[in-house]
Amino acid sequence: MAAGLALAWAQPGVDQRALSTPPAKEKTLDLLARTLCPSHYSEEEKARSIFRWVADRIVYDVEGLRLDKLPSQQPEDVLRSRRAVCEGYARLYQALGERAGLQVAFISGRSSFNDALPFKLPNNVAGHGWNAVLLKGRWRLLDVTWAAGAVDAQARFQKGFDDFWYLTTPEQFVFTHFPKDPKWQMLAEPWDSRRFESSPQYTGEFFRIGIKPPPDLRQPVSVRPDTVFSFRAPEDVVAISDLRDSRGQTLENRAFCQSPRGTLEVRVRCPQAGNYRLVLFGRRREAAWQGNLKAPQKYKGLVELSVRAQAGVARPFPKTFGSFQRGGAELLTPFDGRLRARSRQRFRLRVPGAQEVAFFAGKDYLGKLEPKGSLYEGTVTCPARGVPLQVCAKYPQEARYWGLVEYEIE
């Protein structure tokens, strides 16, 4: 992956030295370039040093963008104000790189995330800007703006270094950056605008943790009841998902995500015909019993996909708990989140590493499923109406039961 390639050569000392640059050495572009890129630095070290400094020192100018009052984005002015939008970031990177003897290109085009900002862009603002740098005779892509942080749902810039956008591979970069000049895609078979627009909105995190995009997945996707999306993923990756309506509101238990090792599987049940957004979040796996219930580990956005339902499905999926995801459990049946009171129901789940998988009606223990390796199956009589039915697991490392899935009883 691109971030891995960058870290393979980038010594921590390069980053540390760039971040510790004193203010007295930041007054002019020439002085700053000499400070960030001493004569003994290689091309790679110079490119990295400048990237790390710009991403750290420049703040994204949300207020100027929202109010359509952006100041000059020229490098000297950005260095002075320490505020910029994408053009200013990229122009500053280019100016410092060229002063350090690097060949740097400013690239303009479109970004798949412009429409995701929590405010409407001014009419005279469009597109996105980024860079390419020539290293050892090969052009490499980077986006120092996106590496600096992100704009949150409240339209505030949240600073946070994202190394993925340094020397990103063209095969990954093209999902989010569409240059005006096709040569800057740097692909043997460049994409056209139609393919770019129909591609799901993958984030850097999606690629960073090693998930593979399905080659033929295009949006909007026409979904049927229980349509399943499948993504190849490393065994230590788990995910959760949301289905959102046209207003962006999350629809409870309308997407069901599970992460059997090596795969992320997402099912959707749209409540009625119409347009929806499916959002997938992921992180590295923990053991099921390692969850911190008071401060759970956060999931990061992976991909957002437009889906279109021709018909609705009345019944939701069962609710899942964090331990279901962490432990890589897999529900095989039933997927109906509402079960009839006093009915007999057959259950089948895979729960790797579990010592016991049992049923509870509220706090009442109802019995357990029969193990066949990591597969647990059996039949249970559902409790009275209004009492939730939970399937829980106990692990050898932890005496308590951990919730896996929960069903409404009607």
C-alpha cells in the first residue's frame, strides 16, 4: 500500500526534524526550504520533510471557504497566514519543493469528497488541487491537504496527520482524485469521467487497512431484499454499517454487517422504494472479550455507496453488539430481526473461540446452542412478547457473557 511504501524508507528522524523547525527558520520560502531540506538529504527525504511540515503547519480555511472570502492562495501569502484551502496547500508544497531542487507538479481536477462537505461550496469554487513529485525518475502522487486533517460534520477543521495521502499508488488515488489532464492518473488505461462518478466513495482508510474494492461495483446499485455486498479484507479487519435515507438519517437495523475472517459482508433491507446511502466503517480486530464498554474503540469511515431500492422490505435485521464484530462472529440464520412470541426458531452461528453460545430472555437463561467446532446451532422457544431475545457468547478468557445479536419479540 502507498502508506506502507512511504514508511518503508522514511526515517522517523526526517519527520521529527521537520516538525521541530523553529519559527525563526519559517519566515521566508527560501529559508524554510533550506531548513527543511539540508544538502545531505536525498530526494525522498526532501519530499517527505516538506510534506510533513506543510501538513502540520497549515490550517484548512473553512471559514474563508464558507463565506466565499478566501485570501490569496499564493505560497508567500499562505506561509504568512498559515491558512489555506487545497490550492494553497499544493502551491506551497510545490514552491518549497522547487526551491529544494525537486520537480513538483501542481495538479487540478475533481474530488469525490467535495459534495460530502457539510456546507454548500460557493459558486466560484470547484474542483480540487494536489501534487506529483518526481522521485528517482518516477512521478509519485500526494495530497498534502487531505494529509493535514479533515472537516467534520459541524464544519470544523480537525487536525490529524493522515500518511495515506503521501505517495499513494495511482490505482488507489484515482478513486478519489480525477485530474483534468488524464496523464496525471498515471494509469495504463485511464478512467473516463463516467467511471469516476459511478465509483463508490472509498476513503484512504479503506485502502490503508488492506480492503480490496470489488472491480465491477458501480453506483447507484440496484438492490433487492437482502442484497449482499462482499469485500475482500485482511483477517484482522472488522466492520459495521449504516443505511441512511435521502436526508442522511440512519435507519436502525436496516444494514447488517459481519466480518468472517477474510471477508466483509453487508446486507441491506430498504424500508421502501427509493434512494439510500450505505456507509461502511471499519477498524482492526480485537478479541471479543477485550472491548472497553465505557470507551469503545472507534470505527473509521471506509466507503459510502449510493443504493436504489425498487421495493421495500418491512422487517429489519437483528441488532448486533460490538462483541459480535470484534470476535468475527457470523450469523447464518435467522436474519429476521422480529420473531413471533412463543415460536420455535432454529439458530445457526459461527463464533470462533467461544466456550459457550447461549440464549437469554432479558436476564433469564434459556439454554445453549450445540457446538460443532466454531459452528453453533439449535432451536429455542422465543420468550413472551416485548422481552428481547439475546444470543450471547462466553469465552475461556472471560467469565461473563458477551452479547452477539438481539431480536425483538412480537
